[in-house]
Amino acid sequence: MTKIMLLPSLVLIGLIIIVPSIATIYYAFTSWNGFTQPTFIGFQNYREIFSDKVYWSVVWNNIKWTIFFVTIPIILGLIAASELNNVSSRAKGIFKTIFLLPYVLPSLATARLWQIIFFHPLHGIITGIFDHDFLGTPTTALWAIAIIDNWGWWGFLANVFSAAIDQIDKAYYEIARLEGANRWQVFKNVTLPMILPTVLFMEIMTIIWSFLVFEYIFIITQGGPGRASEVLATLTYKTAFFSIEFGKGCAIATTMILFASIPIATYLWLISKKGGEL
Amino acid sequence: MKRLIFVLFILMILSTFVLARDILVWLSWLEEEQKEWLLERYFPTFESETGIKVKYVEMPGDEETLRAQLIAGKGPDIVGLAGPSFAPLYIDAGFLLPLDEYAKKYHWDELLTDLYWKLGFYKGKFWMVPGEFEAMVLFYNPKIFKENGWTPPRTIREMEEVAAKMKEKGIMPFANGNVGWKPAIEWVFTAAVNHIAGPEKVYEALTGKIPWTDPSFVESVEATKKWFQEGWLGGGKFFSLDVGEVYQLLVEGKAGMAIWGTWGFGDIVHYSKSPEDWDWVPFPSKSGLPYPIFAIGVGHCDAINKNAKDPDAVAQYITFGLREPLDHLSLFAEDLKVNGTAAYTPIKGFELTEETVNKLKELGVDERMIRFLKLSTEAFEKNTYGYVTWTFWPPKSDRYIIDNLEMVWLGKMSTQEFLEGLQKVFEEEAKEGKVMYIPPRS
């Protein structure tokens, strides 16, 4: 009976995840324009991708994006969450809501707001302060988009970490205070070790999401200027839909899955090493 | 008797439903004013004349949506394609209906000019009716020019000189950017190759007689690079300036010129506050090349969905659009006012005589638009027309230009490397028969 109850979920997973995944892998070995019948071409797409320097520059962009997101938002989130621990529960509720607000805004709205208010090339506030066209300059475009994306993201992390901190037994803090620990020592020796599994989980998820990032980049620069903000997902989309090379697009997508699989494997390995839990 | 009348009445009602004819169109990319005009003027005129009802749905204008619908055996009856070079994909996939029968029935061959007629063919069959005549021109702000004693440039050198002066005065030389429409970069490429290398060279390259690495194209691409690196295009902010802001910058005098297409005629009027705040001239040519040259193109093609339930009704709709300037001059005038030159498809029998011009003026059509129609028609006759990338370059080559020209401007790719890459992609597409009809030079 239990197995039968699982059936609808399994069918859904099969249709939504497994079938498209298998199809993507199959099409990666074909030459297909999305209209006519695909032709099997073996590893030709992969040979072309791996010998293209654009592809490797795009992978490097994903790595830069990952480095940004596994550090800046996590640090900001941790600082905010630990500070929330020191305010009243009423204030905490208000701050948590404020922190979460940018995260629930649609990406399109956030992207456009930042593009117009802060990064507009002629009258953006940040453009004016630094006298620099951040989104239109290859060296700064990717970082500027990362800042826009991070505007919503760090607040979400702060909420997640705050929820984890709430689970810590308050007695640990009492003991730390009695021992004369300062705020940094409390954070370093009590808070951080206790929420480390949550932090680690969010780090791993961040790495996965960083290799799948698409929306902000596509909305704001479409990977430009000069591919300076191109990432694997935008390259996949553009190859498939703009250059009308669906087979090659699928091949890029499969490499994206491979990159994202590395942290998943690491996570599972860590879990198995720790006997089922982190 | 009563029974007979009753039966006849029922038959009449039934026949109304059975014989009622309708077509389904998609409305995409429309401004509110354009949509209103279609719904309140264009569709009703067509419906009252033919008895065919136009049903419509508002849909995104992207190709992905259209393709998904066509694969599913659905989609609009009238399939709007972004240009002839996109058609082979749809034709080879069997989504479209060959139109030879309707072309004969509704005399499209007698209506369309030679170029437009031939652009509709693929693999020996007629598949689409090209429309939306457009060309690259140079928009400028006459007030700025007048105040500074400048004259609109006729040569590339003059244009560059005036651009440098504008920059010195703190005026953005060219109101050009590509945010919101990445392909906007190909407008600059189109202007350069046609007006620096010249249409003869472009023709030779498109027909495979010379490679894209020819020195004339090197010079053209180098010129675009210079325009960007000098900080002339978008004031050096080409990659962060939104295409939607261009008209505002131009009419307000914050920018002096714009490398733009004639589709802008229909848009800029919405921003303009006085006749002095915008005008256009043919895009300047390199010394030694003819002037004016118009790099012409097709912004849209009408084809018929293979699954259209009443293809003949769709063919009538297309015919109505083609014959608009001949049969409904006032409707055509409104069309020009609302949609700019996108409303115009060159057809035989419609000549811009003094009488027609006066009538169009009386009907409120902007003189600047009429001037373009006259000059571009003359360019056809004098053989001084060029070729825009999005109509005459096959799709992958076109996309290659959009994706890689910016790398040249930013110094990440050399001009030679860029053109060698273009040659490689173009050769592959030419081998596959993806290069559409290229109108000859004589």
C-alpha cells in the first residue's frame, strides 16, 4: 500500500526530472536545430565546446561567481544572524522581515530597479559616486550583477542562520558569559560550531546554484559586454535559442550538471564519513 | 409554408456558423497606440471588406514561443517571421504551407517588386511575403547642428569630424546602446560594411565571390571599433545604454546623432515635442562611394501555418495588407503614422507621385517619412541600395556578428580573427543552402 502511495510522486519525478534529463543527455550527442530530426554525431559537440576558449572563460566566470557567493553573502548573513541573537524577539521579527523582503521581490523587478537607480550609465547613483560604468565595463560587469543578486540573497541567508541559532541551547551562551567571553568569542566558540552543519549545507547549495545562475545575468547584460558576464546557463540558452544549436546547448547543459554534481558528491561523502549526519 | 420558413430560418442560422470564416493572428511587440489602431481601424476595415473575422491573441513575440506552438500543431494562422533568413528552419520542419497557389490566385507576383517577390522563395517554392521595408539611416538633432553651425554629414570623414566636435562639447555623438536589444550592435556593423566597404563588396561577399576577410571589411570593422573606442557610441556606454532611451536622448539634445533604422520613424514621433528636435539623413558614405546608399532590409515576413483551418482567408488577409496603399490610401496614411515605414512594403503600381505625396501630407503623414520613401525608391532605381545583416545574412552568421563584434570593440578579439570566424560560419551556412536570395547589382 505504501509503495502504491509513492507512485504519483514517482511518476511526476519521472516526467519532470528523469525524462528531460535523459533527453538532454541524448540530444547532447546530436546535431539538432530544434525543428527537424536530430542527427547523431557522437562526441562532436563536446569536442567543439572543450576546444572553444569562450567556454573556458565562461566556466571561469562561474567560478568567480561561486567565490563571491560562498564568501560575501555568507559572511553578511552570519553577522546579521548573530546580531539578531542580541535583540528582542519583537525587533528580531521586524529585522528578519526586512532582510527577507528583497528576496521575495521578483528578480526582474530587482534587476531593473538596480539597473535604473544605481547602475544607470548616465544618472545611476553608484555610477555617479565612482564615476564608472559598472555594467558596461567588462572588468566590473559580473561583480556588479553579483552585488544586485546578493541584495536579496544575504538577507535570506541571515534568516536561515538565525533560525539555526534559535535552535542552540541558551545555556551555552550563559556559560560563555559567566566565563567572561566577549561577543566575538561567543560567536567563534559557541554560535559558529553549533550552526556549522547549516552553514556547510548553505555553502554547498550556494556552489550548486552558482553553477546554475541565469536570471539576473540574462536580464541585465545577457552575458555581455564581450562575454564578460557570460555564465554556463546563459551560454546554454544562447547556443540553443539564439544560435539555434540545440544539440550543442544540451552538451553545455550536461557539463553544467557535472560541475554542479561535484559539491553534491562532496556533501554526500561528508555525510557518509560522519555516519549519516554532519 | 410556416414549416418551410422555419426550416429556411434554421438553415440560415446554421450556415452563418458553418460558413463563417475567421483567421487567428498573434499580436506581439505592439505599443498601445499601435494595438488600438489595429483593433479599431485595420481589422474592422478588413472584416467589412471580406467578411472574414480576425481573431487575435496577445503573445510574446519571441521565436521560442512560436516554435513551441508550431511543434504542437498550433500557433497563429499567419506566421510572422523576423525575416527571410529565418524561414528555412520553419520550412524544412514542415510548419509552413507553400503559397504558390495563393500567390497566383491573388496576383502577388504582379504586386510585389522583383526583390520582394524573389525573397519569398526557398528551394523553388514561394513560402512567404516579405514586408516591413526598412533601411539604415542617420538620425540627428537639427537644433544642435544649427546652433553649432554644423551641416549633416554626407561622408564618413565628415561624420567622424562632427562626432569628435560633439564629444568635445559634452554632447553624446551617437545615441546608440544595446541594453534591451543585443542585436542593436549589428545595426552599426550593417551601416559600416555598406557605407565603407560599399554594397558592391557586400554583394560579392554574400554571393561567395570574395571572403569576409577582404581588406574593405577589415576597414569597416576597424571603423566601428574606432567609433566605440573614441567614446562616440553611446558616449562610450554602448553596453549599458538601453535602446529605449535613444529617442529621448536625441530629441532632448543630449545626443547629436544615432545610427538607426527607419523603424525609428514610428517611435521617435512619440518623444518629439517640436519639428526641430529630430530629422534624418541617409547614412554617410566613404568618399568614392555613391551617396545616398540605403542598406535595405525586411523586418518581417508573413507565412501561413500548415495547420491554418482556412488558408485562403489568411491569403486574403495578406493581400489586403499588400494592397493597402492602392485600395485604402487613408488607412495606409494612418498605418505610416502609427507604425512608421514598417507599414510599407514596396509594391508595383504604388508610385509616390506629387499627387500621392500631397495626399499623404494632407492626411498628416510626416514629411520626413515621405522623404525617405521617395529617396529609397530612387535608390532602388539607381542601384544604390545595400544589404542589412538581419535580412541577407544567414541566421548563424548574423548571430556570430552580434555575439562577437563586441569582443572586437573591447579588444578581446582582433578584427582579422573576427572576420575569419565570420567567413567560416558563413561558408558552412552557404554550403547548407542557408543563404537566401541576394538581389544582384544591376
